Amino acid sequence: MVAIGPPRCASGFQEPGNSSGLNDISPSRVLILRKDPGRVKITVFGLTLSSSWGNGHATPYRAIIRALDRMGHKVHFFEKDVPYYSSRRDFDSCNYCELTLYPAWANVRERALSAAADSDVVITASFLPEGRRINDEILDLGHPLHIFYDLDTPVTLNSLRQGDVEYVDAAQIPAFDLVLSFTGGKALALLQDEYRARMVRPLYGCVDPDDYQRVMPVAKFQCDLSYMGTYSADRQAKVDSLLLEPSRRHPEKLFLLAGSLYPWNWEWPENVRRMEHVAPADHASFYSSSRLTLNITRGEMAANGWCPSGRFFEAAACATPLITDSWEGLDSFFDLESELRVVASAEDVEAALSSPDSELQSMAARARHRTLDEHTGNVRARQLLQYIEEARSVVNASMKKEVAQ
């Protein structure tokens, strides 16, 4: 057995009455045996590891994979080399996993399937280009444990209701041994009850404390209130009420918005500084230079609840005071009285801005302690390993039952 600890983060998930999935295991599967019981070999097919530009996938992937590498496990990440990310790439190789960039699935198919077949676990993920085709080919492999990791679960579920989704078909969901979700709550029940997922577990966002810690402020990032987030139409009303409106009311204060895809020809308040992208290497400086930072959740995610953005944990790890919009389950990740503040209006933001520094710093220190204890890449990696063991036990039990019969 792999040495792992118990999950330390609330899941927002109640165990179903019939969670074993024993009746859904394909008879073509083979008994899963590991060559080295102390290490797990994992192949991942995901949106991007190399670029953090305009997506929330790369940062948690990096934190979890780094932690797995430190534990002695081996990860191979396959990423399609798309122009949007190739021109905004943070790196094209790394020292904590093997990274393969490929121009098209046809070019890498043979190598990728060989790597997957030789792995203990294969993970495909949301927004994977040609994901449905890749899922079909991966699911045909008998040996590895099959996992689908959805980092955009409410978006996926809404899209499945409306029609086809490029990266997963509804009929593929029951074929996976384990479905992981970036959000908890009712999304987990929907995956199980409506889409017949065999086993569903939450794997939330996280932070790598080696990258995110308090550092000296940097002049270009210094502000009274910062917000980091890609433009999304469904949260723009909150950006206006929680960031832009307070900036209009307080021309003496400085505000900072960092994120891509905004229509920069808008008439922005003069005291709002704008940056299209902040490189991950500068995130700690960004947060450490903010007196307060704001989190705003995308509409589909907030409607589901149980959806902590990685930005939460990154800012908290840097001991930056957090203010955020509200959603169900928020209080399972942070104490709403002592570790962050919930804001619903410009007036709420103004109240936070007027708080004494000592009060804000005490709040930030408590949030940092909670984050380092419960929301790091190391914690998520151990949760992943525990979920893998649970799913492996179900598959092996089914195989042994078939052999006995």
C-alpha cells in the first residue's frame, strides 16, 4: 500500500448508499498489480501545465505534481501545443515530471498510448483538446486505473445538458473508475446520480507554499485592493460593484486589476491600474504588495458552491487579507469571521478598506495558517493517492470476485 494520510479538507460530499461500483466494472479489465508498491506511475492528459495564461489549470497541476514527485511518484504530462499557450509559455520542460508537448493527437498517439498502458493510473481532464477521442482510446486500455479530473465541473455539467462537450461524452463518464471534481457539493451527486459515475471524489484547488509566501512589496504591484482574474462575462457585474465602484468612490486609493481578455478600450477609473498578465513567478510579489485582495467567483461555479479558487489559497499563503463574494460551502474552507471577509456590495468593500492594518493582518495570518495546514499541493497529492487506493480496491475486488466465480 502507498503510505498516505487522510484528506484534511471538507468534501461537501456524503458517501452514497451504493458507492462500490462493483456491478459496473468491465469484465475485460485485468487485476491491477503494481510493479513497485511504493511508487505510483501516473500519465496525465490535460489542458496545460506549461502556461498559466488565462486558465486555472496549470497552477494546481504544478502544485500536485511537484508534491507527487517529492513523494517519489512519477508523472508524465501530455499537453497539446496550441498557439494561445505556446506564445505565452512559462516553460517547456520541468524537473518534477516529464512534459510532452505535441502538435496533434495523431503525432503522439502511439507514444502516448504506450506510456499510458505502462502506467498505474491514467488521468484525462476537462478542456483536453480532442478529449472525447483520447478518452475512448485510454478507456480501451485494460491495465491502468482510469480517472477523469474535471477542473470545471459546473461548466461541464451545464454544457452536457445543452449538447456535446469536446473533452468528455456523457456516455464515457460511467466507464471511468474514478471521477475527480474541482468543485464539491451537489455537482458530485449529479455526477453519480444522473451520469452514473462509479466513484466521485472532490479534489479542490491548492497552493504550493514554496512558490507562494510573503515577500517584500514591489512598487508596480502596490495597491490598496487588487483583483486577479481573467475576464468572464458572468462575473463582470461583480467586478464593477466590488472593484470599480469602490475605486470611483475613493480616488485617493489605488486599485489593481490583473487578467487577460478584458476590453481595454473601456473607460476605466484613473486610479485602477491594469495588467494583462502576471507571471507565476511574480504572484507572491503581487499579493504581498496588496493591502487587500479580492476574489470573485464565476457564476456557474458560485451557483454550484463548494468551489474555492486557487487564488484563495495563493493569496492566503502570502498572508494577504482576503475579501470574497459568497457561495455555499465557503465556510468549510475558511472561517468567515476570523480568516476572511465576505463582501456583497461596494459598501462592504469600503468597510474592509477602512479596517485597521492590525485587524487585517491578524485575519490574514489565520487564513495563512489554515491554508498551509489544509490546502497545499502536498495535501491534495495525498488525497489523490487515497482516492486512487479506494478506486483500485473496488476494481481489484471485482476482479477477484470474477475469478472466484
